[in-house]
Amino acid sequence: MAIDPKKHEMPTQEPSVRAHNFSEVALGYTYEMAKAEAARCLNCKNQPCVNGCPVNVHIPDFISKIKEGDIEGAYDVISLSSSLPAVCGRVCPQENQCEKNCTLGVKFEPVGIGRLERFVADYHNANEKSNVTVPENNGHRVAIVGSGPSGLTCAGDLAKLGYSVTVYEALHTAGGVLVYGIPEFRLPKSIVAKEVDGLKALGVKIETNVVIGKTLTIDELFDLGFEAVFIGSGAGLPNFMGIPGESLKGVYSANEFLTRSNLMKAYRDDPETPIMKGGKVAVVGGGNVAMDAARTALRLGAETVYIVYRRSMEELPARREEVEHALEEGIDFRLLTNPTEIIGFSNPEDARDPRNGFVKGMKCIKMELGEPDARGRRRPVPIENSEFILDVDTVIMSIGTSPNPLIKSTTEGLEVNERGGIIVNEDGLTSRDGVYAGGDAVTGAATVISAMGAGKTAAKAIDEYLSSK
Amino acid sequence: MYKIVTKKCLNPTVTQMEIEAPLVARKARPGQFIILRVHDEGERIPLTVAGTDAERGTVKIIFQIVGATTKLLGEKNENEYISDFVGPLGEATHTEGIKNVCIVGGGVGCAIAMPVAEEFHKLGAKVTSIIGFRSRDLLILEDEFASCSDSLTIMTDDGSYGREGNVTVPLREMLESGEKFDMIITIGPLVMMKFVTLTAKPYGVPVTVSMNPIMIDGTGMCGGCRLTLNVDGKKITKFACVDGPDFNGYEVDFDEAMSRGRMYADFERHAYEATCNLFGKEKN
């Protein structure tokens, strides 16, 4: 049988429909589609895809199980390596990881590994019989700081080994960036809740409303009897550009905009937490967070949403599928463009005019690509006299974050690098004995799966550390 | 869930509650704040800690009913619960080296100023308190201030109690008469803090202001609470939740902070009216 050169297409909501709702965009493969896509896997000997996965899921093995029609078996294979398959199947940048290495991808489109992973996880969640066996307790206690992807992964792996694990979360809901950052239409919150419930069933305790570094310090966690601590506190304060007008009303960080909509449910019809809806919106930045913010603004009723990015489409760091979805939904990409000033409304006749101090436009300059920088990306250079004003009333800055200062400022002997990221060795061990760290708190803003990989590495190291104690 | 242990109305719009939150009670220092949600799905609002009782594991909050969430909170009774209560957040008020302090509080801001005054009194500093209200009905915490202040001046806008006028009048008189404060700490409406700072400026006395901007997470993640400081001619962005809430009054861009504070004025008015209507219906 000839191999289909293309991936089986993912069924999605029509762009014109989904641009006005918060339901999930991608609908998932059917059983038949999954079997047909699985049949494209060559099951090649050297398994390059596995090396492309930060947590090394045994990809050809789980795909073979799908071919056999044993979906639960496929789930068991994935579970050996990943504690959040329904999440990864949705948000991993597969094109830069497993699928990038796929042998089939040399000649054709690679196998839709992410889509298959999602199918397996959703099938399992829909047909699950609760037969979780809580592993025998080994008497050791570990504290996890933060319930995002790295923390949940570390907690899950340790709980499966019999550790008694407590996860401390600063916000009122567990999930970290999966809850406050990634929107419902890309990752339904019910899926995150299900994964968290799965950990609770394994005996993991989750304490919300505890800010480590404030409510309790790392040292106090040891006083409470924890023998090791994993810090997965995530990225911190949003960066701004430092241009005039960034404090005008109508300028948000992407973190704030997304937190209001996702965590605080401001997207609902009658929310208790306000958010600016409608109008013309510019999102500055080109990462996944920028795509999420732009598509959220669109769904909140914006007439026009721009992505303003200083490089070209080729350098855009967002996951390819998100960019494609954004384009289909009508997001207007203003590439090779950089803001220089945000302009506010000011009525010289009336200081009490309620419109005063709100955004009325953003001055931008056109850019061209110059010489490559240290990382090999071509540096954008402004084109003289190319300024123009973009007519907008909301601006969302999505240009990265700086590490949160709360833990390092209250933990003596915890070393951080010049950017404020916690310094760790290859096992995730920090400069403090028994204190491990991973995810954005170490690397700065990165992906869900790399954070999970770090949580996994640390769990293994913590197990070795405590079992040799 | 966090239990409301006591509830007391201080005036028609200001309520005091003690909330059971032992971890917060153990840690909170004057000047720090907490964030609470009244119910699941509710808004997160920051409130400054008005006192703690580590033994009973309670944290005192004092709030004015100004919007939908404070209205909902005000409707709760003793032995009922609120869904979330997290803290202590922000940095505590710095007290080192201050032997002669002037505390200037306005309106419900006095609820935050009071524990700061108490702390300085406990540390043996000379405490001069000036507290201002719109009128006598709105006066709160007079006895508490009296017991921790070496001198207490009460001002009302309409002259219905204490002296008539605003808090800058006695402050200027004191500074004019040669009073050498090490620090003026002011907590209240932004416009009051701005004018306290302007009043102190000619006398070269340092001023600390307590900022209370719009916040969501309160832990240094969303950036909603940012404000601009002018430091040596340069504009610097700071975050009230992790860098504050106390700032050097001479550096704060008050006009920007006042403008940002009104970002959701329309939304808040509608939400408040809707909440009032809801309670109105229930009572009828």
C-alpha cells in the first residue's frame, strides 16, 4: 500500500465560526482517522522521533498499539514517559521536536504524532475506568513549588515512586500557565482539571493560595519535614519595551490580558473581572503567547487584531499551527514593524473628559533584516522616515518575561544567573542541597514540554538523592 | 475556604473582619497586603493587612464598600466563609532608623495607617498622627490612633469633628514650626498622598506613600499594578505587588496612577449597581 504523502487533516471548527467562540479549535481525530494516520508510521529502527521529544515518549511503540486498535495500551506506553499527554498533544511544538525528526518527513509530511497523542489521551479520558492504584508510601516527603507543567510532572513521577508529595500553588487554581496563560480554545480547562485530578488520585496534595517566598519560605518547607524541594515557579514579571505611553489605559501585558480572560473568566458574558473588549487591538510580539492574546482579543469581539512583529514570518517563534490558525481567523500580521510610541487621547479643553488617558493609536516604524545576531537570527534594523500610526485602542505587549524575585530574595544561598534565572546542574539541582528547579524559573519563558522534561529530570534526581540518604 | 471569625461595622460604609488564615497571620507585617476572593468565580481584590493575631491565627482586614466585590464581602457574616485568602504580599513598611515619624491617613486608608503607627509606637519612635475624613460619620479608629500616637490631629472636610480642612493644613503648620520628622508616611486617596508629598517637599522631609493600584495575581506575574517612578530624571517601571506597595513619594507619577486607577470606572459602576440590585431584590 502506498504511503499517503500528507498527514490526515485535523478536523477543526470553521474559522468564521470559531473566531467568535471560546470552544476548542481543533476537534481531534476520530478512531478511523487515528488508525489511518498511525498506518503512516514506518516504525523505523533508529526511532529518531523519540530523541526529538524532551520527555522521550516511546513514539513508535504507542503508534504500533494504535495500529493494533489497542488504544488503552497506547496510553500506557505514553504514560511511561509523560504525565500530561492530553496537554502535550495539544500544545507541544511538534514540528520542532518529534515530527521534525520523523523519517517519513524526509520525503513527505511527517507522521501526525501530536494529533495521535491527543487522540490516545482523549480516548483514555473519555473511556477511563477509575482503577488507579496508589503506590505504597516510601516515607519520604517532597514539596513542589508551583503547579504548572514542570511541577505537575515532577509531582506525578515522584508520587508514582511512592513519595508523599505536596504541591504549593500561589493562585487559587492549580495548573499554572496551563490555566492562566493558554486559552480555553487551545487547551480546555476541563482537561487540565482532569490531569490534576489524576495526580490527586495518586495521593498528591495540592495546597492553593500559598506563595512560596512569602507565605512560607524554602527553608520553612524543610522545617516542615520535607526532605527535598522542587521549584517550578514559572516565569515572572512581564517585560515592556520602554517606549512612551506604555502606562496608558488600554495597554496590557499579555500575562495580564490572558490572566483576566483565562483564569478570571473575563471572556464570559457577565464576568466579575473586567477586560477591554472589542475595538482595534495590536499585539506586540510573535511568540505563542502573542498568538494566544491576539486570538483571545478577536474572540472577545475586536473588529481588527494586529500582530506587530519586528522580524519576518520566517523568524516568527510561534508554533506553526497557531500562526496558521491565526491567519485563517483573520488576524492581520504587520511584520517587519516595530512600535516606537503609544499615543493617548487627551482633550485639551476638558481635563475630566473620560476618554483622556486611553490609547488612541500606536506609532510604528518599518524594519528590514540586517546582519545575523549572536543566535544567528537576522537583526531587524529600522528604515529611516518610515514611521506611521496604527489606529488602535488596545495594545497588548507580549515580549517575554523576567524571572520572579520572590523565591531568590528569600532563599539564602540560591544562586541565579545574570537574567535572574535559577542556576541548576544537569540533574536540576540548584546551589542549595536538596533544592531542585526547572521550567521557566530556570530557563526564562520556554515551552510546556521543556518544562515537563525538566520536572521529569528533577524527579529522577530527587529519587536518587533521597533513596541514597 | 477561609472563615470570617469576627465582623464589625466601623461606619456605614467601612467594615472590619478577622479572617482565619494561620499561615498569613504568622507572617504578615504592617504595610503588607493580602488578596482575597469572596466566592468561586469571583474577582481577586487586594486589601492591606490591618492587624494580625498569630495565636488565634487571624488576619484583620478593613474595607470600604466601593464596588461589587466589597459589597459581596460586606454581606457576609461571622462564621461564614470566603473562598480564597492569600498573603502576605508586598514588602513590609521599612522602620529602621526612624525615631520621629508622622503618619498621615485619609479615609479608609487610616485602616492601613493604624498598624503602621502601632508598629512605630512599639519600636519606641515618636508618632505624630494626622487623620482626615469627609465628615464625622466616616471617622474610624480614633481610639486606636489615640493610644499609639504621641500627638493626634483629626481633620474633617466639613468641620463636623476635629478641625475643618484637609490633612495638609496641620502638616504644613508642624513643618513650618520646625518639627523635624525623619519620615512622613502617608496612606489614603492618591490625590491626598500627592498633596502630602508636595507639602513636605520644601522642608526636605522624606515621604513614603502606600500605593494601591489595580491588581490581579499580586505575586509578580501579570504586571497590571505597574507604576512609573521618576528616578534622577529617568522613568522606571515598578510593580506595586513585589516592589511595593510602599514607594518614595517624590518619585511616584501620581497623575498616571490616578488615570490608571480609573481604567474600569464604567465597568465597576455597572457591576456595583447590578450587585446592589441583586441584594435589593433578595431583601424585598
